Amino acid sequence: MSTSLQPTGRFRVSCFHCRDNLECRYPQRRGQKAASPIDDAPNTDDAAARRNSHNSYHDTIQSEKAEELRIARAIHFLAPALFRDLHLQLPRMEWDMPAEIEVQLGGRQQMQDTTKEFLLLTKSWMPIINGKRHLAAVLNPLAPLRRPTALLALCMKLCCLSVDETKEKRVLYDLVKKFYAQVEVQEDSCVQVMQAAVFIAVFEMGDAIFPAAYLTVGALARYGMAMGMDKINQDALGKNCGTVAIGASWADIEEMRRVWWGTLILDRLVNMSQPSRGLSTADPSFEDFLPVDDEVFHNQSSSPECATRISEGFTFKMGSFARLCQATHLISKSLAFCRVASDGSETVSQNSPPEEVRQLCRTLESLVRVNELEVTSRQLAFCKTISALETLDRISTTLREGGYDLWQHLEDGRCSLFLVELVYQGMLVLLRMGEVWLADDVQSKKDSLGWLLSHVGKRWPLVAVYKRILEARESMLAVEDALT
């Protein structure tokens, strides 16, 4: 009897349930004894658990790195020489950009437009940012936006908001202050954080947010001194300011120098109304270095040979910001004299001022004459050597007679915060000059400066506060006159 040889079929390896056509189930987790229930829907609980586990691990790693950074920064601050001798380095942290910051910044095109508008507004009176360098960092598609750069971009947007955008300014200001505190603690010290602090202070001063502006300037000065920036002007290449200048290019040194000069300027400006308050920074020395000409700075065509000391600045052509810094040196001396005059410990004679006061006046006159020579040769915006009150009166008259085309320069924000302070101080002087000048002349100049102050107020809300102070002072003087 023969049997046909048929090729045997290959059976799959299967369990007893599969052989009996029964549905089989297996445990899904290690250590699980019972089978998992059948569920066609995805197990969201398991997915959420895995995500939470991953996030917890990520947060733990970030927390450990943050602790390492905190300790390293403490050692770097408390024992900088030891830190340098041991060739230690601060650990780098990669912090996530908050979503609300990204929303406020917008796209790259929006940041580019904001940067251009901001540089146009500040170029004539606070040119401390290398615009090309900032735009290169903002628009670089191959590198993520660093948080200090994002903070600076936010401050630019804040300063560009108009006076009428009250709600937007309040929301963005609160966000900027919060983000600044985070960046200050979490990131390495850098010039971008200082630049951001400068314009936070400018915004606070311009919007009359006091004493926050005074405190911001003080914190800015401390931040700069912790970096060694207070020594940046002692040498042309900033050799005395420590690690901040190591490996820095000349363009970096010049930008840092401008930022520190901006700090010195704001420190004196915020104390102008009350000179008895102490400064947060030391007065600049007569041998300190000034910023280079603004044109070569913006074109990135300067070199260390362009650096000029304050003592040499009475013959060289330097540019408007360098002249402002040079004047800051003299303003420091003026504020020091005002502090002595306001101190009851010494009596200052008004008829025969001390020799140092006469010398200060002669130096100020020399600076004015040099400015006249520079404006003649370079066609810069400057007024002739006459009294400040006459100059302000003439500026106001010229703008009024020039019509809307000239008014628009004020209303569009093309006027510095310094002009607000100057007009306010001029109005204070006029209030006290009723007995010296003819009443008609005084009133005419008060009306002229009042018009100028009102139009400047369309850019700087601080003007509204100054107006109320002037009204209160005028009423007090009227009471005094009535009682005499």
C-alpha cells in the first residue's frame, strides 16, 4: 500500500489559545502578571506617563545644571583670580525661549523692521548698539535666537511704541521686566543685557516710572562693574577691564565703551532734578577714552587709532555722541558742585564763586566753541554760543514758524530724552527770573518753552508730570510773592 507524499505545510509557532482560535492577550508592562484589557483606542494614560517621566527627567537634568551654573558663577564673582588661574569656565545652559516672548517678537521680518525704526529714533542721542551685528544675530536662520538678543529686541519694540498705546506698553513693559530678571540670573553676563537695561531705564524715565528708573540705573551700573566695564575707558583696548575684554575685537571694545558711557550719562541724568542723591558710578577721569566718531562706528570702519581721550577732545573732530560724553565729564563736576552747594555744612558765595567753579565755566565755554567749529565743518545740529534760554527760545520759534513738517520731528519721536530735561530745567529757571528780567520777556519765553514742552510730550509722557510740578512751583512762588 502506497501513500502519496505531499509536502507538509509549515506551521507557525503559536500558543494554545491561537491554535483553538481564541483571542490571546499578553501583559504590556514588565512585572505585570495579569493580561492587559483589550482596548482599540490608544492608551493615553501610558503615553501621558511616558511624557511626564521624560519631562521629569529633563527638569531634573536642567535643575542640576542650573545648580552647577549658580555655584560656578558664585566662585567666578567671589574669587575671580582663582577662577582664572584654574582655567575654569562657566557651564553653558540651553534655556527654552518662553512662548510669550516669541509671540511678542514676531517673525524675523518684524524684528528687522523694529530694529530699523529703533536705530532711527536713537541714532542721534544714544548710539550704543552695533546695528549690523544685532541684525546679523536676529536674522541668522542657522542659529537659534539667544535669550539676551531676544531681550534686547523686546526692549527695542518697547521703546518704539507710541504714547497712545498705553495698554500695549504696560503689558510689554511687565513682560520685559520679568524676562530681564530671568536672563540676568540664568545667562552669562554680556553686553546685550546691559544694552537692554539702558533702554529699560530710558523707557522708565521717559514714561515717568519712578523710582523704578533710578533703581534700574543703579542695577545697570552694578551689572557693568561686575563685568569690569567701569575700567573699559582707562585703556584704548580695554585691557584693564579683565576677562570681558579677553579675545574681544576692536568692534566689541568700542560697543562696550559706548554702553558704559550710556550708563554714565543716565546715572547723571536721573540725578539732575535732585543732585544731592549719590551717583552709582564714579566720575570719568580727564584721561578716559571717548567713543569714536558715530559715522565710523556705524560703518564698522574704525580702528584703535581713532580712540581719543577727553583731554584731547578740544581739537579733534569726534562726533555728537563723543561730545555728549565729553560734556558728561563736565556735568559730573557741575553736579558735584551742586551737591556741595546744597549741603548746609559749607556756605557758597554767589558773588565770588570759588576758582574751581570759574575754571569749570571756562571749560564749558571752550567745549561750546569747539562744538561750533565742528558744526561749521561737518554741518552737525548745534546752536551758537548764547545762553541756553535764548537757544531754547529760538528752537521753539523756529519749529513753530516752520509748520507741521518741523513739528512732526518732535511728534514722531525724533527728539531725545535730554531735550525734555533741558526744557524743564529752563522752565524752572524762568520761574525764578521774574525779578531779574522784564515780566514781558519772561512770560514770552515761558510761553515759547511751554509750547516746545507740549510738543515734546507727544513722545515722552514724562512731560505731563513735569508740567504738574511746574504748576505747583509757580503757585508756591505766587504765594511767596503775595506774602512779601
